[in-house]
Amino acid sequence: MGGTEKRKVDVVVISDVHLGTYGCHAEELNNYLKSIEPGRLILNGDIIDIWQFSKRYWPQSHMKVVKRIISLMAKGVKVTYITGNHDEMLRKFSGLKVGKMKIKNKTVLKLSNGKSAWIFHGDVFDVTMQHSKWLAKLGGAGYDLLILINRFINAISVSMGRGKISLSKKIKDSVKSAVKFINNFEKTAADIGISNGYDYVVCGHIHQPEIRNIHTDKGDIIYMNSGDWVENLTALEYNNGEWNIYKYNEADFPIKDEFVDPNQEELFNKMLAEFTLKKK
């Protein structure tokens, strides 16, 4: 992976990058995008986190991701930007085409194996999003802080020769309501996909990478979720008629530091202060 040879991939789907937030792993995403030669790139929502966006925090690594995507477009790669809840202000531009990039709220992709994939972000199924947006925004700030704390803990853990842990995953797995929400989300997406006759339904939003067959009394469908670039660092790849989850491996792309920002203590204090202000 570290060499100059690039992997050819028919379709790549990434979501929930959250550029403009402290938890975003932009450096790793840029490494991944540099390593592939996609025929088509689907950006499935929450690429730029407009909710949490701050002019004070837009590091060079985040700009590199934007430039990398523009570079792919310049090389002829078709890019579809599907809007999510954190970049929902782009929804009014649905249908707009800029060069090789088209903004959409959802899309149906006809694949080389003759099957169809229905792709959308998935926040339409989130009751919290629909009825309590202020609560969802506060949750986003809290999640961002949790991820930042997690990165500090992992930096210490790695220095002690231990493995990394995911605090958010532990919380999700231990809270029954979170597990139930994820299951309901997946089933709802599958039900609608089956009723519309699609072979695949592809979502983001819940930061839970997944490929699995879902069976209902109405039929079967393959549900897929691209995960995120905050905690899981995953993407969906379609090649030679098959879908797979790509998982970023640090060993393939060695980086100098766990943190992009060199002023780690200042970054943490700033994030904590901002979260405290939002909570009031």
C-alpha cells in the first residue's frame, strides 16, 4: 500500500467524514484516497460537518482531502455527493452538477453485475433528527469530544504497548436503546429497499460498517453501511461484481503522530470549552 501502485476499484462509497471537526481522521482518509484508482466515488453524506464547522479549526489535512477529491474529478472520476444531516444545507442544490461532481439527496446505481443499489445517507429514519434537531446537534458535539478523549487514551495505551479501544463502540454495545436503534434503522432501510425492488440498500449516518443479508416476509435484500472516518475508518468497495468493507490499516500507511494537530493539550482544552458552551 505504501508504494506508488494504485488499486483499481469500480465503485467506492465513503460517508461520515465530518471534515471540520476534531474527531475527523483526514490524514488517514487522504492516504486511502491516494492509494486507489476508483471508477466512481460516492460521498454518502456528512462529508463536511457544517453543524460543527468552525473557521478556527480547518487544518491542512482536511483541505488535502478536498483537494484529493477535486484531483480525482480532474482525472475523470465521476463523483456523486449525497447530502446528509450534517451537510443538509446542500440539499437545496440537489441536481446541481459541477464538473464531474453531481449533488443528490439519493441515487440508484446500476452495477456491472446487473443489480441495482439504492444509496442515501439515512438520517430520514432518525426520529431524533426529525423532531429534536437541537438535541442531535448537542449529541454531535458530545460525540466529537468523546472521540477526542478516545484518541488521547489510545495514544497513551499504544505508548504502553497495549491495543486501542473504542469508547463509543463500548457505549453503543452496552446501551440497549442504541442497539435497538441500529437494528430498527437497518430493518427500515431494508423494508423500503425491498418494496422498491432494489438488490442493495446503502446507507451511512449511524457510523456502523456492515454488509449483511436481511430477510423479511416481503423478500430479501443486502443492507450495507459504509461506516465512517471518525472511529471506524471504513469504506465500501465494489469490484468484480462484489462488495467489501475496506478497513484502514495503519501499518500500510505509517504516520508520524496519532494526532494531526501538534498542540494536543490546547486542542483538547479548546474542544472541552466549546462543548461546555454548547451545553449551556
